[in-house]
Amino acid sequence: MENAPLQKIRLLSPGSPNRATAIVGGEASGIVNWNDIRYPQFYDIYKILLKNFWIPDEIPMTKDVKEWGTLTPAEQEAYLRTIGLLSNLDSVQTRFILETSLFVSDPSVHAILSIIAQQEAVHNQSYSYVLSSIVSLDQQNKTFTRAHSDPAVIRRNQFIVDLYEGFRNEQTALALAKSLVGSLILEGLNFYSGFAFFYNLARNQKMLGTSTMISYIQRDEMQHGYFVAMLLRAILTERPELDENGEFTEFARKTIGMAVELESDWTREVLKGIPGIDLEEMLGYVKYLANKRISMLGLPDLYPGYTENVMPWIRAYSDENINNIKTDFFEQKARAYSKVTDDNGFDEL
């Protein structure tokens, strides 16, 4: 069953129930009735995503233009390389989310994925916007083109792209589940050392417009990663054979561990010598994030001892005040949190 190819959804299937019989490989009419969906918690995340709407052009960049020349050469280099990296990741994610939605039989999931894809497109627009504010068109083009050949970017991204292409080629439930692990890494781990770089500039009163934009992007990515984890756990609950003998669990642990190594290599290469960045602290932060992300899948920590955020200063710049429903799909119990705080925040997911 795990190797049976998934069929591309029909636009409309009269006679099928509005409530999907399964997330993938199920039956559904294609009509979304939010009052009668398979997982009511999905309506909460849908509404939160709608509230996150923002437009890059609304963020003033006047001060960033003036401050660009005050950055050290190392800071300017890290700024451009990180923007190039983020644009690559979000470009891939937009296409992956759109293609994945074509094989999801649950119309409520399809609706949420459409919003996520739109937000990823906005993120790409924002990278073009900030670069157009501070550097010439020629430098903008070089920044985006350089990411195609930057060995550090390629090493860091290739395994995720391979997982995505694996699903595009096989289009099975197992390949989809594996690609969602890649998506959780992209949304919840690969962006974050880049985010931290911009927040470090902000705490030194530099490039505040850019950091504001990054905080909006992170707010989106936190919700995207949360939903991907919800979606993956729901699929595993519906299709327990995907984790027969714990093989998928082992795959998830190894893949997230590999992502940490690649993220650490990137951190050492790109953020070395940046004023205010403690590399060892940053590497600990990456392991801490990995533990948080794997816990979202209901799995134990990969890195014992990394249970606290070693960079608490970052909370002043990142938006962690999100409302959501935490759901353990394996136990089928939902717990509602009206407001996320330092005590029960996203760090606890």
C-alpha cells in the first residue's frame, strides 16, 4: 500500500462525501465545508495563516539604505549570501507545496497548502524588495545567480531537493511522508541561522527594516512548520504501515541529524567573524531547534542536554505569539492554547 502510486485529485467528484475519507488516497467531493472536515484543528491553522497577510512594500527600508555602507565587509557578504540562500529555499518550497497539493485528497488540506504556497511567493518578493533597496540591479542579479553555484548553498539544500524530487518521481504515500520531513526541516531549521544573523544586526541597531521583514517571514514559517508536522502525523496515523518496524522514524531522525550537520557547516562558514555572533552558541541553538522540531513529530530529542534556548535574546525579534491548537494525532487528543507565551510557546511544540 505504501508503494501504490497516488492519483492526482479530480477538480470535482460529485457523489463523493465533502468530508474526505483520508488525507491522501481518499475520497472527497472537492468542496470545502469548514464545518465538516476530517480534522477540525486544520480550520484553526487556516484562520491563523489568513491573519498573517502582509506586503513587503509596506516595510520602510530608508534607514537600511543608509546603514548598508556601515556594515563590515563580512556582514555585507553574509547578508547577500543569506538572502540568496533564502530565496532559493522559498522558490523551491513554493513549487513543492503547489505540486503536493495536487495529490492531497482532503480539500481542507489543499486549501491550507494554497495559502502556504502564496506566502512563500511573498517571501521571495520580499528578498527582491530588500535587495532592490540597497544594491544595484547588477548586484541583485549576481546575488540570486550566485546561489545556484555556491557550494555551501548546494550542500545545504540538495538533500531536501532530492526528497522533493523523490516524491515528484514516485508519487507514493511513503515518498510524500519523506518529503514532508524535508519540508519540516526547510521551514523549521534551515532558515533559522539566517534569521539569527539578521536579528543580530538588529540588536546592534543595524538594518532594522530587514529584520522586521525577517520577523514576518519567520512568523509564517513557524506556522508552516507546525502545519507540516500536523499533516505528517495525521498521515502516519491514517497509514501506520508507513512506519512499520520503526523504519520511517529512523529515517526522520537520521535526516534531521544530517540537516543539523549541514546547518552547522553553513554557520561556521558564513557567520564566522560576524560581530556579536558566538559560533558555539549558534551551533547549540541549531541543536536546540532540531530537538524542538523532532518533538513535533512525537519523537525523543536527538541531542540530549539541548533543551533550553541558548540565545534567549532572539525572542525580542522573532514573533512567537501565535495562537494554535496542539494536537497529538497518535493519541487523538487536542489541547487548546489561547496565547503562546515563553512558558507554553512554540518552543514547547
